[in-house]
Amino acid sequence: MDVAASEFFRSGKYDLDFKSPDDPRRYITPDRLADLYKSFIRGYPLVSIEDPFDQDVWEAWQKFTGIQVVGDNLTMTNPKRISEAVGKKSCNCLLLKVNQIGSVTESLEVCKLTQSNGWGVMVSHCSGEIEDTFIADLVVGPCTGQIKTGTPCRSEHLAKDNQILRTEEELGSKAKFAGRSFRNPLPTKDM
């Protein structure tokens, strides 16, 4: 579930009715928003939540442990913000966007940084994406196990999905389905 909570954060609270005229009396606190998420988690099979709180409200991010909490706006694929998030235990998965960090080498470095701290890594497309399939290979190479390509209704999204299928076909029996280990699909000594 990609919440993008920074988009409706107003004066220390969250405006869940942000598409209607502003009424600050209806804004809710980070604790109430956390309770709402917890009710969703209890009622639905959610395994991942992205940007559940504003990117600068670090303490609110620490409210979940049994679910994958993805930092996109929180970390911005920035090594300093990632290190801060690791130290504060603010999330447990990086949304990796190559365009935010700047280069493939830097992308691989932050991937290693997050994985060495027990985080998952989700490689993501960018807005205004084209049919280039590189991020599909970036998911497989460092064994991230997760990709965010958008809905399979446009060719630039399908191109990445198809590349993953081609890679699986090429790997044959060496391909491993991460399954429930999607957050940490790195091979173990048993594999």
C-alpha cells in the first residue's frame, strides 16, 4: 500500500479528506493514523506499506514491526537519510530509484548498505518512465526480490515485467522464487 502521507500532511496532522475544502478540525494525529493502519493490517492481508507518515516525522515511522515499511520520501535513496533511518529504526525497506541517487554504482552501494542492515530493497520505476528494462535487471542482479513497475496496463510497465520473465526463463532451474522471503531473498548457505 503506497500511502504517500507527506502529500496530505498539514500542520503536524494528516488531512484524510484532502480532496475537499480544508477543515483542520477533521485532521488526525500521527497516532490516530497509525491506529487506522493497524486496523487495515488486522483486517486485510497487507504485507507492505510505503510512506505511511510524513518524511520528516521520524518518530511516527517506528510504530510498525510486523510489516514491511518502505521508505521512499523518507530516504529519497540518499545514503545519509538511509543511515539515519537505520539508526532510528524508522523503516525496514528501501524504495530504490536510480534517478534519485544518480548512478548505477551508487545504486548498488545503497543496496548493499540497506541489505547489510537487514532491510529489504524494492527497485522502483520513475514517473515519466520509458520502456527501458534496466530496473528489471537491477532487481535480479543484487537479489532484491521486489520491483515496483506500476499497473500492467501500459507498455513501459509491461516491458519490465516481461524482462523479468525472460530472465527467469534464461536462468532456468537456477531461478529462485523468493516467496515469503521477498524482504530478504539473498541466498543462504543452504541454497
